[in-house]
Amino acid sequence: MRRILLLNKILIIFIFIIIFCSCDSNTYSDNAVTEIKIGVFLYTKDDTFISTLQSNLEKAARNKEISDNLKIVINSFDGKGNQTVQNEQISKCLEQNYDVLCINLVDRTVAAPIVDKAKTADIPIVFFNREPVKEDIERWEKVYYVGADAKNSGEKQGEIVVDMYNSGKYNLDKNGDGKIQYVMLEGEQGHQDTLLRTEYAIKTITNAGIQLEKLATETANWQRSQGASKTSQFIEQFGDSIELVLSNNDDMALGAIDAFASENKKIPVILGVDCTTPAVEELRNGRLSGTVFGDFKGQAKSIIDLSCALALGKNPKEYVELENGRYVMHPYISVTMENLYKIDLK
Ligand code: GAL
Ligand code: CA
């Protein structure tokens, strides 16, 4: 009888152990890594700064997975410079189980209907790089913007010219007429970075008491090939009187370098914005005089941090530094060979 009781006890303990173990495995599955699904919509993949930002988004996501024990799935869509194509891509994802959509609009003026659809589907949006108007951001409380202050990038580019001029190390005024003759290569018309970079680069230079003379302005839509062809026209028209090339971004500045090089002309002071890898190479070669670091690394990290906070229903304020409630703005940094070593690009 005693032996039977003992056996019963052992059996009961055994059953308890089995139940405990199976409970444990349930608990384990409850603790399974949370997966966050992010849709990333690019205005085009054919843009050096945007593709740099995209690869940094991947890096930021992998870091976040480790630090926060998450699984982050990023699906990217190429808008191919066509808003209708991008609208279709967004609509499809709004019908699927995405947690958040990160949108680099093709046309930054058409955010309103996208915001309304996302609100109906209750999927938060993080716009980036191409800034919608404030009214569109404020249409719904789950809409944010990550980017940088375009005015600041113009100022930083202008400061490079002011520093060069004041240092006396560079002969910007080659013909000695007391003015810097310049040409301007502009990005897409209507883009906040085009308008404000042009305006504030010039203001910063002239406010420092340096006289400028504009020879010509042309738009080259952020693209290297267009930057090259527009610069070839400038060279044909103005020849050696070009003392400075201000470009709204690096790719067009690299195009300008291509044009001077292919015409066997001495390369004047050429300045870009972005600090992309090919631009850094030309900076090192001495053919690009300066650029402005558009913190793609910091922006990518903010986009991921913000997206995860929104996906998990957490307060974004605790994860990113917000301006005016909905904006994460990263400062620009002027870059020349003198401080390039201080910029963390990796
Ligand atoms: C700017 C960048 C450009 C281009 C553009 C696209 O911020 O400087 O190179 O990428 O965004 O929207
Ligand atoms: Ca001059």
C-alpha cells in the first residue's frame, strides 16, 4: 500500500513537472520576439542621397533589433519618380498588415489624401526627406516628419564660402574685380531644399559682406548627368569667368566636376550638399572644395526609432527629440578636407 502511495506521489510530481514545462514553453512563445513590419516608399531609388538613406535605414533596423529585442521587417518600394505609382504602392500596403509606413513622397504637395487613407486604416506615417506642408502633417496625430532644416543647409554651404574667402588661402575672386562670379545648380523645382538652399547660401555669403555676381542659374533635378550638361553650357557661355559653382546637392556638383574635367578646364571652387561617398572621394581628390553633411545616419536612426515607437503604441517623445510635436530635425554640418575626419559616416 505504502509503495502504491509513493508511486502515486511520484506520478503526481511527474505530471506537475510536465504541466510546468508546457506552461514554460507557452510563456516562452508569449515572449517571442515582437515583429514590426515597415513599408518604406522612396520617391526614386535612382538618387544617391536617398539610396544612402535607405541603406542606413537597414543598418539602423539591424541595430534596433539587437538593442530592443525586436524583429524589424522593411519592405521598400521604388516610386520611380511617379506619384501615381507611389499612391498605388501605398494603397496596397494600407490593406496589408503593416505597422507603419515611412514615406518619401514623389510630390510633397499631395500628402493630404494619403494621410486620410492611413487614418482610416489606423496605420501611422513617418514622412521623410521631402517635407509635406504643416497642415498635412497636422491632419492626424499619428503623422510625423523626419528630416533636416533646409534653410540650415543653405547657411552651412554659404559659411564654407565665407570661411574660404576670409581665410585668404583661396583666391576666389580670380579676376580681382571685388566680386565672386558664380553659377548655381538647383535641385527639383518646388522642393524645399532647392528653394531654401539657394536662398540661404547666397544670403549667408552676402550678409558677411562678400559681393556676389550671379552669372546663371539652372535646374539639374539633383542629377549628376544633368549637372554635367548644364555646367557644359555654363562653360561655353562664361568660360574662365566662373569663380564659384554652388550646387544644391553633391550629385550635381559631381556633374559640374565632370564637365570641367572633360573640357580640360581648371576646376573652380565647387560646393555641394549631402556628403555622399562619391562626393567624399572627390573632396579627397581636391576636385570638390566642400559639402554639407545631411546626417543620413542620424535621420535613418530617428526614422526607425520613431517607427518602432508608433508601431508599439509607445510615446514617440521618449524615443526621439521632437520639435513642434511632430518633427525630428537633424542639424547639417559644413564639411571640407579640414574637418572631414571628424564626420562619422560609417
Ligand atoms: C535632398 C538631397 C538631394 C536629393 C533630395 C531628394 O535632401 O540633398 O540630394 O536626394 O533630397 O528629395
Ligand atoms: Ca571676380
